[in-house]
Amino acid sequence: MRTQTDRDHSLVAALRRGDPTAAEDLVAAYGDRASRLAYRITRNAQDAEEAVQDAFLSVTRKIETFRGDATFGSWVYRIVANAAYQCCRRRRARGADVSLDNLLPVFDAHGRHVAPVADWSLSVDDPARQIELRIMLRAAIDELPDDYRAVVLLRDVEGLAPADIAAILDLTVDNVTTRVHRARLFLRKRLEAHLSPQSSRVSGRAAPRRTAKIANPTSPRTVMSMK
């Protein structure tokens, strides 16, 4: 039985030879996931389609630069993510940028939450609320400005390392880390309004230096655990 690695090896070889069906095989192998990733970043079907087309064209043109340091699939998705982000940057240049400054939780001079922080563990573990919370989390991710949505999707959904994200988006690693942290805080604040506090509130809790990852956009527990 052929493994994914075997199929990728054959596909890379076909692309390098310039086989007539290689481009179609590339689309068949990676088109669906590439389209989903591009749409999650751009939130626009037309932009996502354009990003995927540009990305696959880049893959075929730059196939000789693929050295196998990462899997072929990871290499393809990084090119797709970069193309989608570039679409967002072009779109942002035509309109006003959105800031999270007025939407993030407020901290005092010592880094403590000004507003009380709720313990949401009971709400998150309630099976009756899981579907509702997943829908809310998806909607909250869609509300993020392009810069923040891209980094949190690449970090917490696609599982890329900060250094890889920095290379894709032409940022420093520190910028990536900061944006991921701010995006997670935004998601927590957005979801807070939809959760009925079932435990006592704790005020004055220090803001953590790090927050938990969103394992995927349909799993709200990690966002709920950020305090």
C-alpha cells in the first residue's frame, strides 16, 4: 500500500519532469485543503480561489527549490498561506485597517486583569454547549483582523512553528508571538459574553505570559482556559 510520502515523491518527480498531468495531480492531492486554508485566512471565496491558483502556479514554477527539509504537503501549504496573506494585504491597502486595541481585555500597570475573570470549565465541559461554543469560536476567529487571523490559524490550527510563520508572513518571530497572544486574548473576550459564569469570579489575577493553543477552530476548551 502506497503511503502519502510515496505519493508525494511521485508527484514531485512528475512536476520536475513537467509531466502534462502533474498540475492536475497537484490539485487533486492538495486542492481541497489548500482552498480551506486560503478561505480561512482571506474569508473571501474569490480571494481564496485567486490565492490557491497563485500558490499552485508558484509550486510548479519553484518545484526545483523543494529540498525535502519539510514534507511536500507542508511546503505546499506554506506557499498557499503566503499567497492568501498577500491577498489580505492587498485588500487591506484598499481600506481601513482594524485594530484590536479597543477590543482586548484591559490590564492594569502590573499586568493584572482590570475586569473579573471567570472560571468557565463547567461551561466548556457541558456537552449541550459544545456545538454552540464551536460556532461562536469560528465566528470569533472570523472577526479577527487579517494579520491576527492569519497567525492564529497557522499557529493553532495548522500547527506551524513561530519561525515558519514568520518566514511565511515576512514578520519577526517576536511579532508572530505577540500577535498570537493578542489574538487568543481577543477570542477569549469575544466568547466571554456568551458563557454564563457558573463559578465564582476571581479578580486581580495576573495575566499569563503565555496562553494555551487552539487545537482546532472547533475545540473551544483551550480558549476557555486562558485567563
